[in-house]
Amino acid sequence: MITILASILLLAGCFFCLLSAVGCLRMKDTYARMHVATKAVAFGGTMIVVSHAMIHPQPASFIFGMLIIGFFYMTLPLAGHVLGRTTYRRGIEPAKPFVVDESGDLLQRHR
């Protein structure tokens, strides 16, 4: 039963990672690509790590799995933020205009 559940989680995690890769190819602008790359990979990677911890139920596997998941959720949002901020500061326009642009005045003062 555990093996079946772990296999389902592994397949779902691989599906989300594949979905992220396809989304990076299909999205129109950098802002949408970074969103797809950070959110889906974190979720899919978490499923893969949990499935590994279920198949290998040693304490070390659990500890390393929690560290990897923590690393995912600490670094991927930060990387997405840095990519988005750099893209915005370079003046790259999104596919659709922003609804609210809170940094527009700040960007004009620094130029």
C-alpha cells in the first residue's frame, strides 16, 4: 500500500515538474515564466521528496527530505522575486500591462 501511494506521489511530482517545463516554454513573458518555474517545481519537488521518504523510511531519509523541502520553499520564492525585480528594473514589459504598479515612481527616481 505504501509503495502504491509513493508511486502515485512520484508520478504526480514528475507531472508537476514536466508541467513547469512546458509552462516555461508556453508562457508569453518573463513574469509568467518565473511564476511557473518557481511554484510548480517547488510543489512537484516536494512530492518527489515525500515519495522517496515513504519508500526509504529511515530517520536520515526523513531528515534530509525535510531539509530539501525547506530549501525549496526558502530559495525558490526568493529566486523568483530576484528574477522579477531584475526583469522589471531592466524595463522589460509584461505581455499584459500591470493592474497596479507600485514601483513605477521608485524606478523613475533611480534612473
